[in-house]
Amino acid sequence: QVQLQESGPGLVKPSQTLSLTCTVSGGSISSGGYYWSWIRQHPGKGLEWIGHIYYSGSTYYNPSLKSRVTISVDTSKNQFSLKLSSVTAADTAVYYCARALRSGFLDYWGQGTLVTVSS
Amino acid sequence: DIQMTQSPSSVSASVGDRVTITCRASQGISSWLAWYQQKPGKAPKLLIYAASSLQSGVPSRFSGSESGTDFTLTISSLQPEDFATYYCQQSNSFPRTFGQGTKVEIK
């Protein structure tokens, strides 16, 4: 059973960089066949796809966030990470990591972590 | 970006009712559509993929269908554990986009 777990600071100051890591267990990122994804949900709102990474390091980002987003992978630790720079209060959200099939459907999700941007 | 528009935004129903939720894509997405269920404080859960395929472990009272750019999620007989918010998602093109959600509430 694949499990994903987000970790990182729950509070980030405006203009700083939000950094989160997703640790995958029950399966190897380097086995291929899946896209390791980040999605966020603003409080009380819908879901926004941030981007994904393949085990090889190939990425795709949402154009609305592309200038501020970096997703990276560490296959030795079976982890992938999200960095979002120059954050504002509008980046306050629950951040989820998830596994996407080649089809793009998200079949396993982490529990989510709330990140608040505030001074 | 492909816009996904769900209707209704909320529905009140009773246990045993048949519930139908619709998702309309702003352009053709073939069958590249999924449905997710989200309960408060929890991550979304994949219910239906490829418009009509039931994810493993999901009860058969959930079904999906498509007609052109309109997609439907049907719960044939609503159970207490089905009260939640439901989202559609397209994976035809990037960026992946979701509908705004439909909240199924107790009547």
C-alpha cells in the first residue's frame, strides 16, 4: 500500500520561500510509471494543481505558478519536494502531495499539511 | 486552461436517494476525467477514472458516465458515509484542472 506524507514548516513569512517534502513509502519513486504531484487547497475552496515530477527529474508546472515553483526529486530518500518562492497570504493553503498515474489521475494522496503565510 | 464547471454547487439529499452531479468541460477532453470524494479535514479520494471506471475498493453505487463534454457522477442509493464534497478533474491537458466542487449535504 503506497503512502505519502508531507512535512515542512506550517508557518512561512511573506516574501520567503515555502518548502515542503513528501516522503513516499510502500513503493519506489524510481520504479517509474508515475508522476509525483503537488496540489493545494485554499481554506474552504477547491483544488489547484501545482505541478508534478517524474523520477527522471522531468517536471511540469501550472503556468499560473511557474515563475515561483520548483519541484525536485531525491530517489535515494524516496522523496520529492516543493519550493514556492516569494509567498504572500494568497499562498496560505493545505498542500497535498499525490501520486498520478500516466493518465493523470491521482490515486494516492498524502494527508495534507496546512501552510500559513503570515508575519 | 480547460475550465471544469460542476453543478449543482450543493445538493441536499436523504439516505437512500439517487444523487446526480454534473461536470462540464470547456472543451473536449475525451474520457480523461476523474471524480474524487473529499470529507472534511481529509485528502480527496479517487472514485472514478477515465469517466466511467470504478476505482478498486469503491462501492458499486458510484458510477460515472459521459456525453460529449458533459460528465455525470451518480450515487444510486446515498449512504451516510457519502455525505462529502465531490470534485471532477480533467487530465486531457496541462495544467490539470478541477471543478469547483459539489457538496452533498444531509436533508
